[in-house]
Amino acid sequence: MYHLTEGSYCCENTVYTGYGIANEQITIEDVTCDRSAMEKLVILCNRTSLSSLHLMDVVQDFLGAAGDA
């Protein structure tokens, strides 16, 4: 089961909160600053029983779609 991760990160002397996604096998941190969007991705991954093997591709597609908005 996937869950939301949260952490504090620093970029160019600015501290921000970043959100990611993880399960028992893989963790991808600091994907986005948009908690709501990441929560929706976590729900979708759980609803579809996404294999950990495909998580990186899904996150890359998520980031590509965010850039298109």
C-alpha cells in the first residue's frame, strides 16, 4: 500500500515542504510541493494496485502532466 511522505528541504537558502510517495519497497521523496496533488496520486496508485516496478514511470508522467498545466 502506498502512502504520502513529507519532508523539509532546502534550495537556495529557502526551506520548503516537499511531498512524495512510498510503499514497503520504494520511496520517492520531494516530488512536489502540492500536497493535494500527491494525495490524489497516492489514492490512484492504491486504487489500481500499481506495481512498485512502475512507480518511477508514474511519477515521471505525473511531473510531466504538472508541467503541462
